Amino acid sequence: MKKIFFILFAGFLLSCQQNTNDRKPYVIEITTFAYKTSVNIDEFWKEDANIQAKFTSKQPGFISRESGYSKENNEVLVVVKWKNQTSADASMQKFMTDTSVTTYADMIDAPSMKMKRYQVK
């Protein structure tokens, strides 16, 4: 019985190690901001869903996007995963000039916006 357990446990450890080695690097982009006090909250979240469906998810190198809100900090959090730094940079550059995101961008309190990116290897 101990031998079977040991063999199964060793197989489990090897499979975990293999999954870690097979993982491809990617970039996590974390953006936080407040929306303007004049913004209708329901309209903001509709625009947020629209941005995800029609803009961010269509960008080259996009993996995933999630957003949430903290009432305690009055802060929106957006987490986007990108295949690489180049894709993340290109998307942000396009976001700054693309007219399809103007409504959403105008809802953001620009001075409160902070962005950080992290490499996952």
C-alpha cells in the first residue's frame, strides 16, 4: 500500500513540475482608477462590458480581462493578461487614440489612474 501511494505521489509531483515547465510567459496588466463622480454607475459598467467585448478582446495578444470595484476604496480594478509586452504596449497606444473607446475613457478620473505590468515566466 505504501509503495502504491509513493508511486502515485511521485507521479503527481512530476506532472506538476512538467506543467510549470510548459507554461508560456505572459504579461499581467493591472490598472486602477476612479470613475468621475458625474458618471452613472450602471452606464459605466455597460461601457466596461462593451470595451471588453468590442475593443480589448479584439487586440492582438489578448488572453483575458476582468474588472471589479471596491466601494471601500472607490476604485475600479482592471486586470488584463497579454501574450507579451509588445501586445500590451500596442493595445494601450491604440486605446489612447481609438474613437471607439472615447465614451469609456471620458468616464475615468484620469489623475486617479495607475497602471502596472508584471511578467509571468
